[in-house]
Amino acid sequence: MKYNLLGKSDLKLSEVSFGCMSLGADQTANAKLLHSALDEGINFFDTADLYDKGENEVMVGKAFCGMREQVVISTKVGNQWRSDGSGWDWNPSKSYILSAVDASLKRLRTDYIDLYQLTAAP
């Protein structure tokens, strides 16, 4: 596996990343899949608070609990679920981002996010 630095940072990312959007509801199967990817040299895992209403981040956090230093985790913010669950709206406000990052950190079971991305407006 080839690795590259992200911009001028010291983050060393595998050239192949793992997009976590399609993880299922089975935590055991998800962990096995994510660990297999890591064993093959993939260290860059991308998720978002929007995916499965945050449950995707929960799955990623559980899978990498105790091995956080081995992975680079990217997650996204900016899409806020409507209170009635009917969909989401783009919300790039400072207050939303600050509350969303705290929620993502808890779901991911970590005290840092390597790459935090603001999604584009629809």
C-alpha cells in the first residue's frame, strides 16, 4: 500500500480509503470488514454524521476502539436531520458545527477527528 501526506500535515493516508457509508447493521460483520481493510494496509476511513443518522459513526467507533492510533478517521458535518426525521437540511452554522462535532466524537469513541469536512450545500 502506498501512503501520502495530507497537504502540509503529518497525516499519512493510504492511497486507498474505505468509505463507510454502506456499512450494515451487523456490528460483528462491520468490525470484521473494517479490520480486514486495516490488515490490508488501508488506514483512512471516511464516515459522516448523516450516514444512518449517526449509527455509521457508532459502528466505526466500536470497530476501532482500542486501536485508534492505527487509523485516520474522516467524518463530515453540515447536513442536519430534521426533527421529524423527514430528511435533512444544510446547516453550516457555527453553533450546529460545534454541537455536531461533540456528538461525532462521542459516537466515534475518540477525543479527536483527523479530518473534519464541511459538506457542500445541496
